[in-house]
Amino acid sequence: MSFPWSWNLVTDFRLMWAFTFIQNAYYAGTIIAVVAGLIGYFVVLRRSSFATHALGHVGFSGAAGAVVIGVNPIYGLLAFTLSGGTGMALLGRRASTRDVEIGTVLAFMLGLGLLFLSLYNGYATEAYAILFGEIEGISTAQVIFTLEMAIVVLAVLALLYRPLLFSSLDEDVAEAKGLPLLVLGTAFMLMLAVAISIAVQVIGVLLIFALMVTPAAAAVRLTRRPLYAAILSVVIALAATWLGIFLAFFYATPSGTQFPVSFYIVSLAFGLYVVVRVAVAPYGFRRSARAPHAARRSLDS
């Protein structure tokens, strides 16, 4: 079912806001975009995109296990991403050389997911919904749960911001100065696990890069300052999420087909990244090469 698009944004927004499921979608989307934008900046800085991808798939295995034992899939997803993130961090001490350990944990967790699906006799609709996200189906209770998890992640990130930024910029120097790389790496992987667990409600496991990596990848090409880049990453994630929900609510093809919210969010985030990449490619590349040094100077000051 689609609604007429009047081009009067105030009127359109009022019409859309009359629906409780849209309100919940915007509440949850806003919370998740803020968390994903901030954590995503460190994902890009630490070159942990593969870890993000892996934890998303690990989470699906947990969701499948939760369905087998009859509990909410989000709890299984959270349990598996936390345990998977911990395992990746403990097996691979340095973020820059953790690919083998991430792949090993991913393979094991996917094997468990296959086992859980084979043990379930019915159709695991709730678990499969996690693959692509279902933001328009989020309940008020899920919004509250998302907010609680987000507060925990943001509190830990605020506490560890400076040492985590330092270790992300240069692990060798951070280790020489006595920073506990293993503790910081494990803490970051746990924050990433929680962020992914709540983000899949919006974007899904298969499209998790759209919010966890793409906004931050665009942001780091636009500014060298860590704080500005993190804030810009959040702004991009919010813009893609808000506009994606809006377009999914109003737009339909002439035949009446409506596209899912996830498609719009992914397309908007990717489109902006391409524009940034093309528009600032030569200058942005030179700036990105100097970015770690500029960021260190900003951190030292």
C-alpha cells in the first residue's frame, strides 16, 4: 500500500507520522544510525570491515539457534556476536593482522548455524528476516531494547575514546607507550558486536556494510579530524536512514510495487559514497595518506 506524495514535506511527514510503526522505525533507525556511524568510523580506521561482515553472519547463526530453542532471535544474535567478537579478539591480538582468526571463527559459527537450521522443523521466518532487516516491523519494546544497548555502547566508547583512537591510528606506537592492545581490541570487538546486533533490525545481516562502513568511508575522505569524521559519519548514516524510510513509505512503481527500506538505505549510502569518492578522489586520496599523522597531532593536542 502506497500513499500519495504531495511534495509538501510537512504534510507528507504528518501523514506518515500518524502510524505507530513509522514512529518506531524512525526512533530505532535514529538510535542505530548514531551508534553505527560512530562505531563505523573506528571500523574504517582499524580496517575491520571483514570483522563487521563476519560478525553479521555469526549473528545469523545465533538467531537460528534462538529460533530452535524458542526464544527471541535478537538474543541469540547478540549472544553469538559477543562470543564471536571475543574469540576473534583473543585469537588475533592486532586488528591489522586478524583476518585469519576472523575467518576461522566465522567458519565455525556458520557451521553451527547450519546445524541449528537443520534441527528446526518449521520455517524460521524470524531468523530469515534478520538477513535483510525489518525496520517497519520493530515494536516499542524493541525500540527500548535498542536504546538500552546503544547507551551501553556509547558509554563504553566515550570511556575508551582516546586510547582506542590512539591504538587505531598506530598499534606499534600505542604498544610502545604501554597501551593494553588486547583489552582495547576486545572491548572494541564487543562494542562492534552489540552495534551489529541492533543494526541488523534496520539493514539486515547481508547489508550491514551500508550503515557500519559506508558512511564512515565517505566521512574519512571529507575530513582529517577524527571528531569531525565521526560526527560526519553519523550525519550521513542518519540522512540515509531517515530518507530511506520516507521513500519506502511514499514511493511505489506504476504497477504498485514498493521497495524495502533496506534497499533505499543501501542505495543512498552507496550513492553518496560514490559522489564523495569521485568528487574528492585526487585531493581526498592525498589527504587520506596524511590523515593518520593529522589525527595523531589532533589527539596529542
